[in-house]
Amino acid sequence: MIMYLLMALTAAVVAYAGTWGARVVGNKLRLYRPIRSRDMHSALISKLGGLGIFAGFFVALVVASNSFFVKDIFRHNDAPWGILAGAVVIVAVGVADDILDIRWWIKLLGQAAAAFIVAIWGVRMSVVPFIPEPIFLESEVVQIVLTAGLIVTTMNAVNFIDGLDGLAAGVATIGGGAFFLTAYWVHRNNPSTDNSDLATLLMAILVGSCIGFLPHNWFPAKIFMGDSGAMLIGLLMASAGVVATGQIGSGLYDRANGIPTVVPILLPFAVLSLPLLDLGMAVVRRTARGQSPWSADRGHLHHKLVDLGYSHRTAVVMLYVWTCILAFGGVAFAVFPWQIVLIVVIAAALVMAAVTAWPYFTRNSTRPGE
């Protein structure tokens, strides 16, 4: 645990300093995008914060490759470097979009390129989690295509929720923290002599990088993570999910005390449930209008909360709480009886649903002259 926390601390410090440097460069060179009607800010702000998050990830990964315990992850394993190569590509594509506003199909091609780099030289989905028995994929082509598709979907899901100051980084911190705790617990209770794990390391570094970035991005934001940061977060979370899912076939989750095999099936969806829900709603909404799924609009979950009357900060905190319920609810299934967890999660979700919708009901119940 200490080494993972040290890697997270390294990522946080570097990301904080790197984001500060990106702020300075962005403001000095006036690398701004015009304010759009759906934007929630009124001042010109640089969107180069993803460079700071990437700096934290890059430095922490290199440090980890030469550090006690976690360096075993890199032994005879090129997956971390394949993920890094994909990260370089997606950050470059994101920065280009943050500055030049490239066409959606060009960005999609860049996402596909980064995803295929990770799938070919990094991590690959060899098992499809299915209940009651996982499905093993024999074809390398199928493995690569499914992995790339998952990564592209996750990158867009995270990118879609990046609409309020501190939202995407906070959701990634909470979800990544839940993922980290589960992956660490599995390997901590594994009887194997080597308890180091790539998914655990990736989540530790991601959480640290987001924590280092957040002070610059909390409302009122001084810099945005932009597409480069959001897509990088999605790539790292998807890669860690592929690693954890691939461990089902090894029996690792069966051997870990208290961790049922179903956990790696549920956890990635629980951690990413909020971004995936927003993505799905956006695709359906825009397709129904005859628009491209990648066309911008003001119909995301965070927009709805602000339209209900919540302040910027309150809307972000509300979505943080929802993420906690869903992400840590998924973790709880691994530790406590599922019946109890299900009751608690449903009760918490009902309470939060009532709190979330309260302004709507109070507004509609108010009559003129009352």
C-alpha cells in the first residue's frame, strides 16, 4: 500500500506543478477557445490542463518502473508502455482539439488510433465477463477490436461529463479510488508471492494526478482539463478495467478472501455508471433529433442540475455523491452480503433522487400569489 500511495503522491505533486505550468503557457499565448452557448463559464480560460494530468501520469509511471515492489509490474511486461504510448497519442489529439477545434470525425480517428495502440501493445480483453461463466476469447482480432471499442466508449463517456468545474476530475478521483481499493484488496489477499498489480498502480496514479489537478479546476476554475485530460482519464480507467476483467480467468478473484468473481464484472460499470449514463442519454437524444452523436448540446446531467436551480458547486457535489453511491456500492458487494448492500444502495439512491428532484417539485408546487 505504501508504494502505491507514494506513486499517487508523486503523480499529485507533478500534476499540480504541471497544471500550473500549463496555465501560465496557455494564458501567456492566449490559447483559448471561443465561449459556446452551452458552456457554463463566461471568461476565456485555457483548456490545456490535460497536459498537467499527463505529466503526473508519465512521471509517476517512470518512477514506478524503477521503484521497490511496483517495478515487478514492468518485468517482462510491455503493457504499461503500450498504455503510455496510447496516452501520448490521445493527449496530442486532445490538445489539438482544445486549441484548434478539430472535426469530430478526426478526433474519433485519433481516439481509435490510441485505443488500438493500447489494445495491440498494451492490455487486451481476453475474457468477456459473463454470469455464470466467463467467455474466453481465442481470436486475437476479436480481443483487439473489443478492447479498442471499450476504450473509445469510456473516453467519450468521461469527456461528456466534463462540463462543470471540478466535475470530471472529482468523479474520476472517487471512481478511481473505489477501483483502487478493490484491486488492492484482491492482490493483498492473493497467496501469490508477487502481489503487485498494474490495475492497482494505474488507479493510484490516476487518482493522484486528478487530485493534483483539482485545486486549479475547482470553481471558479483557473484552467480546464480539456479533451486531452478527459480522454486520458477514460483511457486509463478502461485499461485498468481490462486488466481486472482479464484476471477473472486466472481464478485470482476466487482465491481472494471475500471477493466474489462477479466483482470485476460489476465494478467497472459501477465506477463509470454516471459517465456511461450521460453518454447513452446524449447519443439517444441527439440521434432522435437527427444530429450526430458527437454534436454539442446543453442536455447533459450537469446542465439539467444547474437548470433545476442548483449552483455550480452544489451541482458538482450532488454528482460526487451519486458517484460515491454507485462506485462504493459496487465495492461493498465484494465485502458484505449482497442482500444488505442492495437494500442500502437502493435506499441511498432513493434519498438522493428525492434530494436531486426537490427543486423541481417545489418549483412546480408554487402557485402565483402564494
